[in-house]
Amino acid sequence: MDTNCNRFFFAFFAGYYYFVDKIEDSIRPRYMETVEESLNDTAYLLVSLLESELFQKNVSLEKTSERVFSPILRISKEKN
């Protein structure tokens, strides 16, 4: 009886693993698309912010990058 029980649980967990693996394979591409869209949106926001800053006269790239990116870096350091 013990051998039959072990076989049952082995078959059950093998089927469960196969089921979860198939679900994960179908979810992962959608998740990656969502992550890619949010990264693209963030990049476009940063580019538009830098573009508006760089078109001001008498502003150097170094000062502009410090003014734009220092708050972002400060916030990311505080989170860690």
C-alpha cells in the first residue's frame, strides 16, 4: 500500500509541476511586455525633462545633469 501511495503522490506532484510550468510560461511574456512599457515610458520622461533643461541658454550639461539626476539618485539611495 505504501508503494501505491508514493506513486500517487509522485504522479500528482509531477502533474502539478507541469501545470504550474505551463501557466508560468504563458504569464512571463505578458509580464515582460509590461516591464518593457514602463521602462520605455520612464526613458521618454527623462529625455523630455533633459531636453527642456538643455534648451535653456547658458546652462552646461554638467549642471543640468546634476540638477535633474541628483534627486533621482538621492531617492534611490534612500530606498536602499
